[in-house]
Amino acid sequence: MSGKDQNGLRPATRLVEGGRRKEWTGPVVNTPVWRASTHLYETDAERREAGKQNADGGFFYGRRGAPTQWSLAEALTQIEPGAQGTVLYPSGVAAIAGCMMAVLRPGDRLLMTDNAYDPSRSMATGLLKRLGVETTFFDPLDLDRYEQHFESNIRAVWLESPGSLTMEVCDVPALAAIAREHGAVSMIDNTWAGPLGFAALEHGCDITMMSLSKHVGGHSDLMMGSASAGKRWYRALRRTSQELGQVVSPDDAALASRGLRTMGVRLEKSTRSAVRIATWLRNQPQVGKVMCPLIEGDAGHELWSRDFKAGCGLFSFILASEDPDASAHVADSLNLFGIGYSWGGFESLALPILPHEYRSVMASPTLPKGGAGAKPAIRLSIGLEDSEDLIADLAQALEKMDNS
């Protein structure tokens, strides 16, 4: 794949140009912030006609958005190969719910990758279960067992690659192809790589979602999600979103649009730093294992190299210590890494993690066989600081662990 769109523009150019229609921006560079619930009409005939047109770019009522939201949605569509359109949601979890509600009905069965983001798992065992949808968790690395699940009428599959917390890379094209052969819909949480790193629709998925709070926003100051799809499923996403009254604020949409323009260079910087830091961590005596598909020797590196064009600054590592509190001690000793949820911002974060608590069928690398003595682990989100400073900070924190 060349990475060019139908106009011959490459991804970096689309990030700059996407969604900037003259009728939305006027004489300025950025689409202004349109704050409005009520849209006015010159005549009642115009009002009635507007009600018939349900597409971005047509004024009707605030829930359907205005140029600030339309511009962002169009820009996201233009960087997602194969997408007919994009729907915006007030958070990443709202986007996950929007995908599920657009596809699943009471009595349906869902397959969910066992290393999915915890709120996705909770949605499957909570909201979806209450709505009469049965979920089976599966190991995305076991293709044979995965295909056997389709013997019981699966409606949809939820994927995520790399997997949450433990970063396993699965064969998304193969998983999506098997689902399609059995008439199932493939949905993927593509927040880690985004469309610049992994063209999910071109690799066989029907719907791709991501949390815009992460890389697109890029500054840890907004909550938003999106879902993109081809014609059939875009219409279903849009209809369901409107039926649920989902809308994002124009102020947040403007922040996300601003972040989108610089997302490419930020991802390049954080990825370079992540590779350097992960490689360094692998050689430290206090570290038992680094889970980062970006580096050679990682179990997922071969698939990542085959299917992905880029990565990001998020990865995890397991400490060699037997002390279950060691990850907390390291995180508390860091000066340049904040402790907090989310990731993809300009600042680096360190989060102690217990991935074995969020697995049903997969073995967790943090939990030895037998189920006793979980190894302490940390997820790092590498920001835009100098990688040498971050390495120095990690070094002093690991050294303090040795001396504690």
C-alpha cells in the first residue's frame, strides 16, 4: 500500500489538509468553534428540507453537529483508508458502546479478545449481558480454537492489537477473514496504532474505533472517541449514535482537530523514544521482561513488522523482583513520569499494572504457571521529553528498588 489517498496525498499531508473545507474555515486556517444548539432557517420550507438531509455539512439541530464537529469527523475519515465516514463520541468508551450497539441485538453472541481494554471487557460482562448478548472471550493467538467458536452462531468479533497491557500482536487479517467467512462483523479497538500505523479497514475489519483522548488530542485535556467504517456500517453507527443522543462539544472538537494536525510528528518522536527506552530496559538486571512489539526479539515483532506501518510510545515491562509492591516503589520514585491513566499525551506516564486480573483464557506473562506470586509490572507511556532524561529517571528509580 502506497499510503496515498484518491487525490494522491500521503498521510502526513492529509493530517494537515483533512476537513478544512473553505465553507467551514472561511478566510482562516482552522474551523471556528460553532457553539449552537439551535439552527435557524429563513423559511419553514427550508426547515422541512433540512430534516430530510441527514449528513455532515447540513445544518439541522445541534445534536447533528456543526462545522467544528464535521471538520474533525471528515479529517478522521480522510486518514482512515476504506472509510465512508466517521462518528464522534464523548469518550473512547462511548465509542466502544456505540460500535457494540450498532451491531449487536438481544440473543446475539460476541467473541471478544481476552486481552481487550478492561472497560471493553466490563461492557461485555455488564451492559451487553443485561441486553441479552452473550460474550465468549478467546485467545487471539490461537487461530484454530478461534475458528471453532463460530460453530455456535457468532454475530461479531471484538479485536485489539497489540493487546491491552501485555502488548501481544495478533494476526488481525486472518482473524477478520475467518469472521467474514462465517458472516460475523469484525470490530477493532485501534487506539494504539491508529490509522497511521495500522489501516484496520484495509486489513479486513468492518469497523475501527479509537479513543481520541489519546494520540489525536495529544495534550491530556479532552475526552472523545471515534468510530469509522465503510458505507454499510457507517450508516448503522451514525443512526445508533443519533438514537442515543451522542454529541461532542464543539470546544473539544476544536481541541481534537488542533491535536490531529501534529499527531504524526508526535507519534514519530514518542515511538523513537519508546524503542530506545524499551531496548535499554531489556538490558537492566532489575527487569525480567519487556513487552514491546516495536523491538526485535519480541514475540509480536514479526507480525507487527508485517502489518503495521508505525507504532506509538506505549509498552510494558515486568520487574525481576519477587516483591509484589516493587512496581509501586518504582513508580513512586520516578520524577519525570506521572502516575495516571490514559496515555498518548505529551507527558510520560508510568502505571503499575496487574494484567492477570483481566484475563479469562490467556496466560498472563505476569503470572507464573500455578497461579501464585504475580510478578510486578509497569506500563509506560513515553511522551515528548528527551529519551536520555527518561532513561536516567528510570535508572535511578530501578536502583532505589535494589536498595530498598
